Amino acid sequence: MLIDTIMRARFGPATALHDTWRQHTLAGTKIPSPTNRTIASFVEPVFGLPNAEKSEHHLHGHVGEWLWHLLTKDNRAVRVQPDPKGDVTDAGGDGFSIYETGTGALRFRLWESKKNTGSGPLSTTLNAAYTQLAEAGQRYVAKIVGTFAQVSNDTSDEMMTFITEVPDAWVQGDELVGVGVMLATHQALPKTPFTNMAAKLPLLDKPGQLRGLATSISCYDALAKTVRRYAWTAL
């Protein structure tokens, strides 16, 4: 499911290419030339190619971003939540969502996704996420707002008016905005992994402004490599 969802997003409107990739992948057969080179160009930016692997650090991170997206996007309150970015070296934020409160008011949440697939403490990884949001969040928000019409499935007047309010709201820590941190790891999770979040982001002190999502998969490295293996099967 993970790799098929990722590849559907990577191919975008080129659904015939996705269908070709999927059919050969499920059959375990190789895509004939020159179509194989065309399809490889969609695979390579994240996964590399069988004879030219990309960084496993980036692989683990990309799988983590997609786990966040798949675990949160179907919430009925979510109005806008684009797929994770297609280039793992993109300098922008990892994701965002615009959702409705129980009263129908719109809210913006900037998400930062982190993975910890080593032996270091989870708190160090989480503190890095909090620092990144505090120091670079305004820049991430500006980039999201500047490209919003290109990535949003909702460009109604209501939504466009709301998104233009987000940059000023971010500076002030207004209730219109909030942050979320996603942690993906193979380690066992503590009972309360996000205890330092409020202290590290003191401007965001209104109810509902802070969210944390932690997922522990003991075979995380094997999972990520399996996702990559399926991406490569037909090449």
C-alpha cells in the first residue's frame, strides 16, 4: 500500500505510466526499453536506482512523511493536506494541513516529520524538530502560502482568504495556527514523548495549537527497504 500510494502521487496525471509500473511490479517482470527509462525518472529522485542508491537517511525520512500523511489525511475535519513533497532534499517544511474546528472555523497546522532509526535518544530528535519549527517555521509558512494555489485541492474564496492570514498569524502565535511533530522510529516509545514541546514553542500556548504523532515500527529499516525494493522491481 505504501509504495503504490507513493508512486501514484509521483506519477501524478501520468496514470498510464503508473499502470505500466504497477503491472510489471506485481508480475515481477521488467519494463521494456525505452519506457523503463521514462519510469525510472519518476523513481530516482527519492529512491535512486538499483545501481545508484539514494541515501538511506532520506529513504527513512520519506517513508516517515508518508506514514504521517496516511495516518492523518482521512480525518473528516481536514480540508487541505497535500501529499508529501516529491524531492527529499527540498528545503521547505515537511507538510501542512488546514482543518475545521468543531465550530467550523479554519485552522492551519505546520508539520515537521522526524525519524530516529539509530540508537540515539528520541528526545534529541524531537528537540531538533521543535528548534526547526521555531527557527524556520516562518520561512516554511511563507513558501506554503506562496505556492498554495499550486498544491491545494481547495481554492475557494473562503480558503484563499484564510491562507493569506496565516503568515501574520504565525508571527503572533495566533490561534489560527499551530504545529505538529511526527516521529517515526523502531525504538519503544515512552509514555509521554512530547513533554518538552510546549516549553520549546512557548508562543503557541493556546488550546489545540500543539500536536504530536509518534509511531514505532520495530522493523522500520526493513519496511523502508521493502518499499524501495518494490519501487525498483520492474526496472
